[in-house]
Amino acid sequence: MSPRLDESRSPVSLESLESVSLESLETAPRYSAETVSSGTVETASSAIPPLPDIPPYDEVEAVDARALSKTLFARLESLEEGTHEYAYVRNTLVELNLALVKFAASRFRTRSEPMEDIIQVGTIGLIKAIDRFELSRGVEFPTFAMPTIIGEIKRFFRDTSWSVRVPRRLQELRLALAKAGDELAQRLDRSPTVGELAEHLGLSEEEVVEGMGASNAYTASSLDAPAEESDNEGTLSDRIGYEDHDLEGVEYVESLKPLIAELAPRDRKILSLRFVGNMTQSEIGEELGISQMHVSRLLSRTLVKLRRGLLSDD
């Protein structure tokens, strides 16, 4: 197992780094697995310069960490991937540059995700940057690594932080609408309309409305969460209206009106006496001069006709 940096070691200094020149690292022969032990690379021959002792990474100054990283990258290029020496140098580079991850993660501290998760994702980006970095390009490692770390964190938010998963096209459209909205609000001194956003982005109004709708899927609130206003008590569910069952009756009445208007006058009168006047079938028969049995047959036939009319409309 590769040694860790939190073990007690003598402090690093720039003088100790200067004693290990890049030329000597490039020409030094590769180590065998048996020559690595106890946290430092010990060589069988004194002709190969050892790595300088490395203190806990949080005690290394930024300038020293940058100089030490150059030395370690030069050593990493001379080692064979998969060996103990390679793993040790690579792990040391990761721990030395964790400050870059924490700095990048601090830009996203206002997000809802825990900072520990963001740092873990940023560390993956740091590892990818270490594997891709080439010292011969002459670019400082922090300059090379920071876009990779931030890109990994942004990809994490894009793929996992939406409450409802929406297509990537709508995710990108949401960001474009937010940026365009800020620009137009400053220029117009008011909130832009859908038409103005569409003209600014070169999109149709339907696409703008679709992107605005996708913004609602980014975060979700619990019904048990307290209200945002501090002076109000209760949860969000307490502020949601209840279901009005009378609305369903209104819909049925409006749907029945044209069907009742098509009935014969006697059938409409029977319906009115039965369901509005609350008369019995016998009383309706006496009112119309027909038998109770005839009233029952007429009423049943009318109700079946109305029921079929409602079902056909659906």
C-alpha cells in the first residue's frame, strides 16, 4: 500500500527540492518494487537521488507545493505505470494539490449538495488532470488542472442535481435563458418578455416557454418544509387548497344541458318533476295522467339516453 502524507516527516524546503535536479530525474534508472519501503523511495544505489521528505500536505506552502509538484511530475514520467513507485508519486501529487479542489469547490458552496460530495467529485477531476498533464508543455499544473476540476464539478451538478431529470438540451437552454435574462434586465431595466428572450437567443417563443418550464424541475420542495416567510407558521401543505368536489357537479350539469335540450317536452317535464320537484313516480303519474309503471319506463329510457350522451362526449 502506498504511504500517506499524514505520517510524521521532516518539513520540506526549497533547498531540498533544488538538490534533486530535473536532469538527474530524467536520467535516473527506474526503481524496482523492492526498493520502495516505509514511505520514502530508497535506492539500492546511491547514484539515484531519492525523493525529498514530504510533510503533511496541509503544512506545505503553495510555492513549495508547486515546486515539489514539478519534481514529482518529472519523476512520474520516468516510472512505469502500475508499479509501487508510480502509485506513490501519483498519490503524493493528488494530496499535494487538494487545495486546488477545495478552492474550486468553494465556488459552489451555495448549492444544495454537501461540500464533502463536491470535493470528492473535484478530486476525480484532479486525478484526471494529473494523468493528462505533461511537464514538457511548459504550463503550470494549477493552470492546467483548474478547468478540468471545475468541469467535473459542473458535470456532476448537470447530471445528478436535478430533482426531475430533463434532457441535456433543456438543461443548457435553462442556463442560456438565465444568462440572457440577466443581460436584458440590465439593458431594459425590467424583466424581459418571452418574445424579447426569443429574439435575443434566436429561438421561437415555444422553445423559450419550454426552457422556462424546465427550470421548475431543478429543485423540489417538500410539502412538510416550513414556509419561506419567517413570520408565518405551518408547512407548505397547509397553504395548498383542498379539492372542491362541487366543481365536478358543475361540469356534469354543463355537459347535460345540451343533451336535455334535445329531449321531448314530456321527458324534460318528468326529469324536472322527479329531480327538481322531488316528486315520486306515482305523483308524477297523477300529474301527467299516466300510470306509475309508464313513468318508470319513460324515466329509465331518458336516463339511459343521457348517460350514453355523456359517455360519447368523453
